[in-house]
Amino acid sequence: MIISLLLLTLVFLIVIYVYLTKNYKFWQKRGVPYADGALPGVGHLWDVVTMKTTISECYRKIYNENQDHSMVGVYSFQTPVLMVREPELVKTVLQTSFGSFHDNAIKINPKLDPLFANNPFCMYGDKWMAARKRLTYAFSSMRLKILFESVKQVCETLEEYVNKKLGKSGKVEFELKELFAKFTAQVVSGIGFGVDGLCFNDERAKESFYAIGNSFLEPTAWNNFISSLVLFVPPLADVFKVRLLPKKADRFFREIIANVIEERRKESTPRNDFLQLMVDLERAEGEKLDLEVLTSHAVSFFLDGYETSSTTLSYVAFNLANKPEVQEKLREEVISVLNKYNGKLTYEALREMTYMDQVISESQRILPTVGLLNKVCTEDTELRGSDGLVCRVERGTPILIPIYGLQHDPRYWKDPKVFDPDRFGPERKQSLERFAFLPFGDGPRQCVGMRMALLQMKAGLVTFLKKYTIELSPKMQLPLKITGTAFLTAVEGGIWGIIRPIQG
């Protein structure tokens, strides 16, 4: 009896092992080099599952360990994924052969998470093209100038908030990610939804747009688990009815959009916000936009404008505090340009701040907010690496672009660990490898909100640098340890800075 039970147990374990590793010869059969260390069931993501590292860092490690290959096979749990390691192959996937890789690999269940599923980043086919057309309309240069008036108002509120915290003490300590998240959430609530986000109202903090965003985007262990389940094991997420956007947040956004859009359709007074642009588009096309799709666009506006922009701003602030000479040089540019415009912050003034563009780009390179891109092959095709490797990529195969690895590769970046904005200066910028720098992606699916994100980030930095200095707080944990959810990065312990008014 005992022997029979042991045999049954052994057979059961063997069956489970075979099932969990059934795809682990996929790349070997195709003659594609593959990363070492795949474990049954989790593939190469054991350290991610156990939260020892972020997925960006996990794939950067694989990237660095396979320097001799243009492509390398990895396993995301049981799914075979092809990592492309060369800028030319990245260009092929994102641009040259876009028709064979036009979808992102992230698929959201529309029944469980309809507002996320209708996010243009997750959409595909004709629905994606229609959504992108509308968002491109909203973010054209002419309309950005209209939206900028609302950004300026939030900059004034930010300045008042900092001054209030400063009081007469002469300095104030902030966790900079939190401060900039309040700023970007306030921008998005005004520009995206046409309402006061209450982000700088400490008495009503729990009602604010910042609190709503933080509830599901803060890099906690639970949020990391939820995002990992939805993004990497969608069948399990469906079974347990797990969603990225919590029901409370879903209701919050739906109610606001329903109320505001009804008012906008009735009134004739123009407003400087995203929903007004959508109503204008409705009138131009002669057809009402679906309310759920409109809400999805607004949520997309919120996600793009709130979290990634505030994270980037906090990284820029860290680098400026860590490099006082860069901070001073940037401040000189800010004050010099503003003087040309009688001290006023204008859309045209921001466009002239070229050194600021360099600082933001270098910060995005050295500390990317999004460390990887996931595409999917939509049509059987062939990829050829410079090392002679040829891979026949089948439809449905996920393609991984390791942004973190590419942006720290010494083959493309001299002294990649050094923060050096001059590498993006006019003398050196032309020699940079374009597809080794992907803060907003590239090609037809490049982030449609890129210019809006840069606009609000530059405006926020101008507000700070013209009046305050930023230095690192003793609370700051160095060296930086990157944590975060399955998709976005964050700094463990936060980014702590001390703000002081400029003397004289």
C-alpha cells in the first residue's frame, strides 16, 4: 500500500514537472540561444515572483549575461519570449516591420477591467487606430498651447504649497515622488477632467486624485502581486477576477466623466481641458463618443500624465540634488530664458530651454521609469541579427525589448553609470544610437502623450528652479535600490530632498 502510494506520488510529481516545463525546449529546437536558469512553472522570473528584484532588473541581468548574442530566448513563466538585444532589431520591431509587431503584448480582460482594456496601450487593430487618432488630435501643438494655460495655474498652486510648508524655517523636507505626484495628479485632474483634484488640500487629502492614483499605483507588495498576476499570468487573474483598476477607482472615474461630459455637451463656454477637446471633436464629427471609451481615454490620460511623469520628475530632482553643478547650470538657463519673457512662464519659453531637455533625457536614460517593452508578433516573420543569427518568429510570440539593459550598455553609452546631460547636447546627440534610448517607446506606437508629459515636467521644474534649491536629505538611502510594480520602477525608501529658497 505504501509503495503504491509513493509510486502514485512520484508519477504525479513527474506529470506536474513535465507540464510545467513542456515549453522549455522551445528555443533550443529553433536554434536560438536561451538564458540559463529557467525553473519549472516560473521560467526566469523566480526572483521577480519572490520580490527579490524588479522585472526590469531581472531582464537587464539576462541582457548583460548574453552579450555575444543579438537575440536570446527567455521564459516568462511557461511562455517563450524572444529578447532582442540590438538597436537595429529594436528598430525592426518598433518601426521597420511594424506591420508584423503592431500589438503590445499586454492584453486586459474587457469584462473584468473595461476601462483598462480600452486604454490605447492595451488596444489593437481598428480600435487602437481610432483611439490614437483622437488622442493625437488632443495633443497637437496647437491644443497643447491651450492646455498649457491650465498647467500654469497648477504651477502657481505648487509654489504656494511649497511656500506654505517653508513658512519662516528657511527649509522644508519632502519625499519628492509624493510631492511631484500631487503636482501631476493636480495637472491631470484639471486638464483631463476639468475639476479640482484637491491634491494640495491637506484637509481633504483622502478625496484627492492623488489618493485615488496612489491606491493602485503605489509600489506595495500587494499592488506588485496584482499587476504581476494580470500582466504575466492572465488566466489566473481571470479565474480569481483580479483587475488592475480597483472597483472604487473605476466608479470614481466613471461618475466624474459622466457628470462633466453631460455639462460640457450642454454649455457653450469653452474650457482649456481634454474633455472639452473631446466634445469639440464630437461636434466636428457629428457623432457622440461612447461614454465608456471616453472614460477610458480619460483614465489613460490620468495614468500617463500622473504616475510616469511624477516618477520621472522625482528622478530628475534626485539627479539635480546629487549634481549641484548641473542644477546650477539648469537654473541659469531657466532664469535667462524667463527674463526674455518678462519673467513669465510661457509655452514658447519652455521650448527654448534646451539644456532642460538634455537633463530630462539623461535622467530618463539612467533611471528609466519603464524598464522594458513587451510586443507581440502579429504575423510570421524573420529576424536577422548582426551576429548571423536568424530567428523565424511565429505569430503570437511575445517580443521583449530590454530598455534598462540598452540604456546602460557601454557599447552605446560612454560611462553609462555617470549622469551626464551633455551627452544629449547638440554636438554629441547626433552620434547617439537612437534605438538604444526609448523613454517613450518609438515607431507608430510611441507614447502619444509624450509632448504633454514633457510640457508638464518642464513647467514643474521651472517652478522649482527659479525660486528654490534642491539637496539630498539625510533620509535618502544611498546607493539607490530600485523597487516597483511589475511595470513601473520606484526607489525603495523614497526620494527625500530638502528645499530651500534661493538667497538674494
